[in-house]
Amino acid sequence: MSVRRLTIIGLGLIGGSIAVAAKRSGTGVRVRAVDADPDTVTIAQESGIADEALLPQAAADAGWFSGDSADLIVLGTPVATTVTWLAALAAHGFEGVVTDVSSTKSGVVHAAREAGGSYRFVGGHPMAGSEGSGVRSASPTLFDGAYYILTPTEKTDMEAYRLVHGFVTSLGARVISVDAGAHDEAVAIISHVPHVAAAALVELASGRAQEAGADLLRLAAGGFKDMTRIAAGSPELWTGICLDNAPAVIAGIDGLGEVLAEFRSAVAEGDAARVREWLERAAIVRRALPAQWVPATASLRELTVPVTDRPGVVGIVTTAVSRAGCNIEDIEIDHRSEDAAWLRMVLTDEGDTDALIAELETRGFAPTLRPLEDGEE
């Protein structure tokens, strides 16, 4: 399965980058773009970012949102607008696959379920961005090597999931499948609360500067400027993000307050050992952070396929893995004899493994699949 007819609603940095990255992929996809801003529509047409571009009402009149008018519609809009579009696509009778790029997922996944449309929805969140904004900042390499979250549920159509998985992979991104609720809790801690904390530090420094003189902010270079860089983000965007993910953000702020209170207590008591221990714990964890995302061992599975050593056999198995929407974390060939081997792959937790096993068995293989932790000491 591949996306040949793509419609992108909302042609900002992410939507525009999806458009140009899709065209770069060489899959022959035809891109339609929809945006409420007339200037953006003009830019999309004149620059070749999209093959066709229209304002929302004109696109609706042209039938872009009904029936099987597209293989995939990507909603590149803020959460509130995305929710509105999910209802609108249901009302228009769209029958293809829909995904989004919202940075919070639980509300969007719920809205897609409540919309009751004929389309099949797969939630998405690309973990990519830049300091630029708008369609003029669109880049075909924005997703190269980036992680792209998909949030399937127990009711997600696996054919739709594989379509979106394959499309995202064609953009140069790596897919990670996460429950929507778990996603929102995680991004609150690693993204949303850090933004709030950075803004709070700037507010603190600004307030002190008013008391002590503006020269204080002239010293705010180096580490302070680096760690508060994200506070320069769009206030409008981050207002929406914080309110959309309010429960997780509040819990994260409360947790941060508890951690700071612990440190404050140690400093107030002059307890050098506790202060040093607190700082050392943080330093050890920070130094141990991987350069890239590594899945928890509990989420990994080992696929073992006995094979005969013949040309193309590895390709047959890996193609089946890809077709099932699974990601290969590691691969090994263990030779049993001169012409026989075990092909072992470590798979992450995404994809339809039942379909994978069924296809391999249909092709004459005898695969086994087990959680990786089962074989560890």
C-alpha cells in the first residue's frame, strides 16, 4: 500500500514540510493543499509545494473531502481546529484514511471516535520542528531521522495504520507507536513542562532585572540563554498546547515543585551532603540519556525465522516485516549449517504481528515470536 493521492489541510511548517517531503520521496504522490490563508494558498501553488491548492470552501465545493477523493488526509492544524475538521470530514462523507500532527493526542483520538465518520483515523505527532514557522519555512528534510509518534487504539484499522506507517517512513522519519494517554503524559514532562519552566526562569530574571537594574539581563548569556531558548516559542501555540494537555501539564508542574522543594529544604538546612547527592543524581541521569530514542526492553520482541541460505530470502522476510508495519531494531543471521540458518530480528512494539506471522507461514516459513525479556537473565 502507498499514498498516491494526498490532501494536506493546514499548510504551516509541518504541513508544508510533509508536502515537500512527500514529493521528494519519489513515490509519485499528488498533493492537494488546503489552507484558510489566501497568501499561503498562493505560495503553495506558485512554489510547487502542492499540485493544487484551494481555500477550505472551494476545496469542499470541488469534492476534496468526500468519498474516496484521497488516499490520505493529513490535518496539519492546531488541536481545536483539528477537532473541527474531524467532524467536518465525517459530515462530508470522506471514506479514506485521516491522520493529524497535533502535539496532544487523547482529545483528538476521542474526537475522531465521536465524529462517527466513514474514514479511518490514525493519530500522529511528528517530533520535529524548527525555529521557522509557516509554509515558507517548509523543508523536505525536516523529518529525516526524526521520530514520528503514531497512537493506534484497540479499534484502529490495521490496514489504515500500515498505510500511515509506510507514508511516514517514506518522509524519512522513524515511527514509534504509543498509547495516546501515555504520549500526553510523556510529552508533558519532556516538552511542555520544560517550556513552562524556561518561561518561568525568564520571568524570574526579568523581575529581578527591574529591581536590580537592566544590567542583570545583559549577563544572561551562555547557559541561561541556552536553557531558556524554548521560551521564545509562539505564545499562541503554547497556550493551546498547555490547555489541551492541562491535566498532564498540571501534574508535571506539581511534580517539579516537589522536586524543587526537596532541594530548597537541603539548601535551607545547609546540608551539603544532600545538596551534592541531589545534584549528582541528576548529573548521572542526564549523562546516561541516549543520543536517540531507545525502546524499553519490555517493548521489544524477538522474531526467529528458520531459513535456507538462498539469494533473496532475507529480503522476503524483511519485506513482510515492513508490510506488517513493524520496525526492526536489530537483525542477526545465526548459521546452523552451511546452507541453513536462523534469521533473528528484534522488533519494536508497533505493527500487526499477527498479520506478519500469517504471511510468513503462508510463504512456507515457521516463525516464532516472543517478548525479548523472556530470554534474558
